[in-house]
Amino acid sequence: MAMTETAVLGASSPGAGRQKQISPRAVLFALAMGGFAIGTTEFASMALLPGFAADLGVSEARAADAISAYALGVVVGAPVLAVAGARLRKRMMLIWLMLAFALFNTLSALAPTFGSFTLTRFLSGLPHGAYFGVAALVAASVVAPNKRASAVARVFVGLTLATTIGVPAASWLSQYVGWRAGYVVVGFLALATALAVMLKAPRTPADPNAAPLRELTALKNRQVWLTLATGAIGFGGFFAVYTYIASTVETVLGGSPDDVAVMFAVVGIGMTVFNLLMGSLADRNMNATAYFAFGAGTLVLLLYPLAAETSLWAMGAVVLFMSVLGGISTVMQTRLMDVAGEAQQLAASLHHAAFNVANALGPFLAARVIAAGYGFPSSGYVGAGLSLIGVAIFTLTLWDARRSGRPGHAGR
């Protein structure tokens, strides 16, 4: 349905005697709040790691298991909760997911042992993928069909802003109040999101034909799997470099912790800008936007090793433009809506499981090259290789869609 500043919904809802106006901007802002909370806890955990490792009596190497537990929770929770909540109204599902997210992050702040902390981090990851998947569907439903990618991008802005604002704020709090304060703040942000969604999200009824088994049909859809693989491998190129930015700044360029913070802020700014830009471009031509993001990202990553051995300014310029790869997430999320058929909720949620596969794959492969003695800047070549593979898989995806007559091959 086409909407501008306000939209009319709810007249057909059970018990609705009058129409209710909603503001798409207010809906997208409420959904982005959840993205901000999720992004803060996901990325801030890396900054808080030294604090909770020392307090809970484990080495920093072992403490990283808690971060991995969160990622595992995302991979497990995305499909399970998407299928389990198939019959729920999307508004109610978002509220329950954010309440659970608030609870588990608060329990993380209260964890007395490393074992209990790791468990609560796993539980905190469970709502992550399902929230973003359902939020993307709600965002797309309150704008015109030719504005869907932009709407999804605005939801993801919460995630990208978290890397620029939320993570530094959590890190600052950990220095002056303690690492537990970071998770308490995330809990409050999640509660605020649940309230905002309750007040602003459209009260559309649940699909009467929705069922867990219908959602599971996504697992038989080759286009869904190919689209997920495009993101899981192609976007892994970004994480191959992102993970070792701090090590590169300090070890290769002799930078300070302040230089590291500035470099991460540059990445966050780039992700926010390019996420919105790619969303706008994808509304005009989704496939061309994907090729542009992958192509530009590959070229920039190939320049990264040279820049990382030249100066902080050169490296900063490269990581800023490397963030063009962040637009891939918006494009793939929107494309899944085109190809998932009746299994929209599961397919949309699986996108964030694939995102976390990328977060594991990129650093793992880069670590092997770095350990072989090629140095931290070599992560750029690994990233470029993964991005090129992403292009190849995306090309295969479009060829398969055209050959089989499925939706998603047209450029739009």
C-alpha cells in the first residue's frame, strides 16, 4: 500500500470500530530503536571483553566464547522463533522478542559466573535474527512497494548507528561504572523499543493462513538458499577486514587506542551513509545495486593492504569506502521478500543467521592467512576474494531465477 506521512490501518482488525492513522516514519523509528539495541550489545561485547574476562576470572581468549555464544544464539534463534511465531501478529511478536531481549541482557549484567554469563549471551542472541526479519517485513508493509528497500535500510540504520554511538558509549560506561552497565543500558533500550512498537506499529491482524509448516517451505526454495549464500560469503569480506582493524592500527601503523576508536567510528559512519544510499538505489534497480556494492567493495578491499601500510589517513579513507559492502545486507534482505513466496517470516529471519555466518567466516579465513605470516593488511585480499565469490554466487542466483522462471531475476 502506498503511504506518505500517514497511513490508514486497522479498520479490518478484529474489534476495530474505527480507522487508525499511523506514521510510517514513527514506525520505522520504533523498529530502528530495536536495531540500535541489538547492534550495541552485539558489537560492544568486543569492547567490554577485557572487563568481563577479568571480573569473571577467565582469560580473554576464553572470554571470547561468550561472544561466539551470542552468534550461535542468533543462528539458532532466527529460524526457530520465526517458525514458532508464524501465527502471531507481527506487532505482538516484535514486542515479545524485545521483552525477551531486555530480560536476557539484564541477566547478562547480573551473571555471577562465566558459565552463567555465556548462557545468558546465548539466550540474548535468540531474538536477534527473528526481530530483524519481522521488523523488515513490517517496515516494507507501511511504505509503497517501490520504497521497500529504503524502509529496510532505515531499520538497519539503528544497527549501523550502534557502531558509531552505542559501542563507544558502552565502552565509556564500562570504564567509569563497570562492564555490567553496558548490558543494563541495552536492557532499557530493548524495553523502550517494546513500548515504542506497542504504541506505533500497525495493528494488522495475523495472516489466517499462516502456519509453521508453510514457513518451512522456505527451506525447499533454491532461490532463498542462493540469496542467503550470497550474503553469507560475499559480506564475509567486510568482516575479514573489520575484525583486524584494531590490530592493524596498533601493530602496523603504531596507532594509539584513540586512533582505533576513531577508525571504528569512521566505519560506523560509512556503514550508515552507504546503507541508506544502497537502499535508495535498490528501490530503483536492486540487482544493479548489488553488483555495484560488491564491485566497489572488492576494489576498495584490494587497496586496503597498501593503505594499511601507508598512513592512518589512507587507511581511514579505505575503511570508509569499504563500508559500501554494508549495503549488501539491505539488498539481500529485500530480495528475500521477492523470492520467499509464502514463507516470508522464516526467509527474512534467516538473513541474519547468514549475516552471522559471514561474521564467522571472514575472520576465520583472514586469521589463517595472517597466521601464515602475511600480516594483518593481508586481510584485505581475503576480503576481496570473498566479495568476488559473492558476485559469482549472486550471478548464479539470477541465472537460476531466470532459468526457472522464479521472481527476482528482473532488475526492477
